[in-house]
Amino acid sequence: MRLTTAGLSVHAAQQQALARMCALVESQSAVLSYVEVYWLLAMVSAVMFVGSFLLKRNEPGKSGNVSVH
């Protein structure tokens, strides 16, 4: 309604409204995808942090001497 009162024809106003709605949906989907990617990265980081405690402890000097040239 506002677009037609702004001077656009009915067809042009409908096309403009659809374009604005499409841009809104695209921007919202981009934000949601960023949130999901950060959530996934947080979960992977948490699993890697917990998994780091399951690694075998390194004991310096246990492997013997290393010859250096």
C-alpha cells in the first residue's frame, strides 16, 4: 500500500515488495548460518579440549639420546 502511494504502479510495487522480502529472508538466513557455524566450532573445540586429556603423557628423556650433527 505504501509503495503505491509513493508513486509506483501496482505491478512495480508488488515486485519491489517481493524484492525487499527476499533480501530480508537472505539476510536472516546468513545470520542463522553464522550462528550455526560458530555453534559447530564451539562443540568441536570442546570435544578437542576434553580429548586432549586422553592423550598419553610425554616423558622427556625417555627415548634416549639423539645424535645432532
